[in-house]
Amino acid sequence: MTTKHRIYTMSVASVYTHYITKAEKKGRTKDEVDEIIRWLTGYSQEELETLLENKTDFETFFAQAPKLNPSRALIKGVICGVRIEEIEDPLMKEIRYLDKLIDELAKGKAMEKILRG
């Protein structure tokens, strides 16, 4: 029996605050973080806020995403020492896509580039 990775059962809200802090430390905004999440998942701002309030876990968050952005396949590179293209677990890949986008935001990349525009 395989056990779920700990992050799958963590609430998105518990990590979200770290995303905001990371972005704001580099002069970026909560609105930009939210825009990235909406772009990736297809959630509206209202839906996103409800999910955060309800402490929805990552597994549910991605499973119920209205429309995962097809352009997310263009997200490449290394995050947390792992090459995104080599991640086999679909849920872990989604989580790492999000991590990578927040990372790019904190590194000062233009939103247009982050959102693969």
C-alpha cells in the first residue's frame, strides 16, 4: 500500500500564506499570486477564497479545478531539486507547477512570461 505524500492532505491555505510572503518579500503582490493560481486552475477569485477559507487540501483543490490550463505543460525546469518534466505523479506535478510559477514571480519574472503568454 502506498501512502499519500504529506502535501496532498495539507490545506492549500497553509501553503498559500508562504506563497504570499515569498512574493511580497520580492516586491510582488497577493493579487499576482492569486492571478497565477486562477490561471493555473481556472478557479474564480471567489472560488479561490472559499477554498482557502474551507482549508481545502491540495488533492481536492486540483481534483476539482474547473479548468487546468493546457499551457501549464510549458512549465519546465527544476523546483525543490526535482525536474518538473520528470515528475510522474500527476498531482505532484500540478503542485510543482504552482511552486515553480510562484518561484518565477518571486524572481521578478514578468507576469506575461510566468503565465506563458
